[in-house]
Amino acid sequence: MKEYQIAIEKEIAQFAAEHESDYKLIIEKILSYNYKNYTNDFNEFFKFRKELKSYYLKRAIADFKTSKDKNLKELIVNLADVSYDRDYDVLIGLEEEDIFQKVLAYANDFLKGEDFIFFQQQYVNSEVLFALVSAYENSLFSKEILLFFETAFDYVKKYASENDTKKTSTSKDPDGSTLLELAKALSSFDVKSREHFTSTVFEIYIFSIKRKRNYQMKQTAGFIAVLLTKFQTPFDLNILENFIKKERKFSPDAVYVHQTRYTKWILEKNTSKPLRFLKNDENLSPIFAIFALADLNCKKAIPLLLEKQHKETNPIIWEVYQEAVQRLEKDFTALHYEERIISLYDTLTPAQRALGAESDNVFVHRAKQKFMVDNTVYETDQD
């Protein structure tokens, strides 16, 4: 935790002690802090402030569950249901059926896609899906959450098709970003619950690679392919191989092709193919081969990785080599997806980044810190 964060937490704790249970005043105090006075990193500050706000709203929920004060409930909803900074976890945490239905309505709005959200000025984002995933263990809502996710993909397709105004070959398709966020949410359930949605995520992937899909959908398909490695249920690898063969004829260095190839290597537990790929100097995009070798704990790749790293001039790719070598030298075996090296890579499509989402690529941030470079100069995403 940064020093400024510790200082603000202490100030708010003291303020809250002096204004006990005056949650409106406490939240207003939290929101009065401006990032410009503390850091240049707006996103870091915004996340910290939101978490602090959520902490005190959850204290308010604890008070509400004891008192059942309707005025307090209304206050919590008003403070949490702010269009540009909505806290879905807090709204669900009230455990009130009417408020939960409100959250479900927001989730359905998100599934309607980017145009609906923009033109209807519905300030909802994919956080609502992940809030529902988090609430799945709550017996009050588990059945409704299960039904929502079981029917979500069909709903997305049906809404996009019925509201197609452009009538082109691809305009009736859902937004790639909507499908990706849905697939991410389904893949974020705990291991046992996740397998229930295996077939749905497979269907989303197959849908995204069908003929006549636009380029954004193909980019989405690469990210969804990587999610397939989180599931234990077998997947027909011929589908991946056929997609790779088809796409590499026209876009051999597209990121989605490399992501699909990575997925196939991981599901096959195949280290010989990424080793061969990396040895071939004609392959100019080594990142996903490096990921596969590290995530498969291929220690015999260390000499080759060190050799390649020594010649590497791109600081971002250099960082990828560094992380892979360190993991292999420590004999680190990733037991869960979140522990794999690929989880440090960008989880946002180029389209999402173009719309203003900040890259979460750890290697880009490391390179910036070490070399003070801009990721638009050293771009690893060929899309």
C-alpha cells in the first residue's frame, strides 16, 4: 500500500469515528479526495478510493441488517447506485430482493451490447457480471444467478439479431467485447461451479470463429481461446487446429492466431512445438511460445530463452523472457490459471483499449518503469 493511501485511510478512520454512522458524510469525505494531490496514476487512485468507499458502505449494510432501517437502506442504495461508479457488490450485499432485481436488470442491459449502453446512456459495465459470480454462493440468489448465466449467451445473440438495424453480413452478431466479458465471467466461477458452464464457453468460442465474423470478433476469439485452458472438460482440439490453419494464411502474426496456438499447446501439454517455434528465427512474435514453455514448466528451454533474451531489443518482450526464466529456474508450477505467466499479459482486446480501457499488461508496466518507454512505441500486439 502506498504512503498516501495509508494516510488517507487513517484520516477517514478518524473522521468516521467522529461521525459515527453518518455514512453519507463519510462517503462524501472519501469522494472529496482528488488524485492530483497525491499521484499521477488516476486509475490506481480511483480503484483505491472505490475500495475505501465500498468498505464503509459494507459497514452501513451491517448496521442495516441489524436495524432494518428503511431510510438507511435507501441511503445505501443512493450512495452505491451512482451511474459512473456503481458498486454492484454493495447493492447485492443488502440481500434485498428488490435491489437484487435491479442489479439483474443492469446485467441484462450490459448483455444488450455497446450500442444500447451508449445510446440509452446506460452506464453499466462488465463488473455487474462478476458481482453476480461473487454472489453465487449466496443461497438467497444462487438459483436466479444460475438461470441468468445459463441463458445469457442465447439472450445476447437474440437481442443482437432482433435489434440489427444495419442488415449487413456481420451486424446481427453481438459485440465481441460483450461475448468476451461474458466468457470471462463464466470462467471466473470457482473450479467446481465453472465446469457447469463449460459447454457455454465452448459455444461462445465456436460462435466467435465461424465464417464471416468481423475482425474484432476474431480478436475476441483469441482471448476466449485462452480461457478454454481454465476448464477440465476436454475440448475438440481439431477446432483450434483448423482455425489456426485457416487464419495463418492471411494473418500469420495476428495475436489471436498466437493465442489459439498457445491454447492448443497447453491443452496438449506439448512443449516440443513451442520450442520449435521459438528456435525458428522467422517467427517474429515469440511471446506466446514463451508463455507456453513457462506455463508447461519446460526447464530444458532455459538455455534457449536466455540466448533469445540476450538478443532481444524490445524491452517488453525482454521482460517476458525474464519472467519465464525466473519461473523455470525456480521450478515453479502454476496450479491455477491466475498463477500462469499468461495471466500477466493483456486481457483487453485492441478494440477495448481503443475505447479507452487501460492496458493491464504487467510486462508493459515493467518496461515503462525500467526503460521509460511508451507501449505505443514498442507494441507487442500486431492487431
